[in-house]
Amino acid sequence: MDVSEALLTRYTCRAFSTRPLEREMISSILKSANRTPSWANTQPWEIFIAEGEVVDVLRQGFLENFRQDIPGEADIPRAEHWPASISERIHSLMAERSKALDIERSDDAARMAIAEQNRQFFGAPTGSFLCMDRSLGPWSMHDLGMMSQSIMLAAWEKGVASAIAYNMVVYPDLIRNALGIPEELVIVIGIALGYADDENIQNTFRSSRRSLEEVVRFR
């Protein structure tokens, strides 16, 4: 698989199989991703991996908090207001996914089940959490974004699916307690890793993309 093929075929996996992800495979993925470039070679990323009983504890804790309506407060706050064009794309995504899964907008039970799956890391056997020192700023977060892409592409090359998700970091205290993450590190994002459940309808969905004419401006 070359880079272009990986970029064109990788997707957000929303249903993982129960097959464990081997420690050797995780290490191989991260060894490749560790070549990610960063500003002045600062390499600001600190990566924590949850697997086995630890990831089970996190999934259960996230689900209990969600069911108790405990609000999620990620270390990096989400945008409070999206520009109109971005908001439109978000709503289009939700409508496209609901149509693909044959979920009616009025089906609250089905929508709740999807939301609970999100809080359980889509059933992934492994959760990776990317952190950086609290003193760092947006440029270092940009570097962590590149590291995230590197992890997902390296994983996909090896047949490992992924899902990068804000909902994986909405309860940072639970993550800190489970993984021993010190307070001086901010938890930026989570990436679920594992083998895809190819029989699950959720993994048939592919989100749309804007055309190059909309995105790129040649001068």
C-alpha cells in the first residue's frame, strides 16, 4: 500500500472486532509514526496507550458518566460557534450517516445507542491518547495533529483500523487516573485502534469531501 492509497482508502472505523491488537503491532505502528516532523525537532508528543483491562475500565467509566449526564470537559475545549459553512458540513455528515444506517431523526433510542458506542471507543481494543506539556501552544498542537495522521496511516498500511475522536477525551480525569498521566500534560486527542468489524454496517459509511475547486486557490 502506498501513501496515496492509504489516504484514499482509510476511513473512521466506528465498529471494531473483539480481536486484540498485538503489542508488537502497536509498537511497529508507533515506530513508523515517530518519524513525524515537528517544529525545530521539538517532538512535543507524549503518547499513552490503554489496552486490556485498562481500556475496559475507561470504556465503562465513560459510559457511566454519559448515562448520568455528567458533562464532558476535555482539556482542549471544543469550538462554541462554527462558521456557517462548517456547521452546514457537520449537519450534512449527521444526515448522511443516519441515512446510511437507516436511522430516523425521531429514533431517539437508535441515536442514543450510537452516542454510547462513541463513549466506548467504538469497541476498540486499544486507545491511544496524545498529550503535550501545558506550556506549549498552537504550533505544538499542529505537530500533534501530524503525529495523529502518521499513526492512522501507519496503522492502515498494516491492516489496522482507527478512529480519531474528541469523545475519547471528554473525561480527562478518568484517563489520568487510569493511565497515570501527570497534570502538567494536557490530553489533546484520542485515537482508537484495532481490527475493523467488516460485517458491521457502520463501517460501510464514507464521509464526503469538498472538491479541490472549493478547497484550493491557484494564483
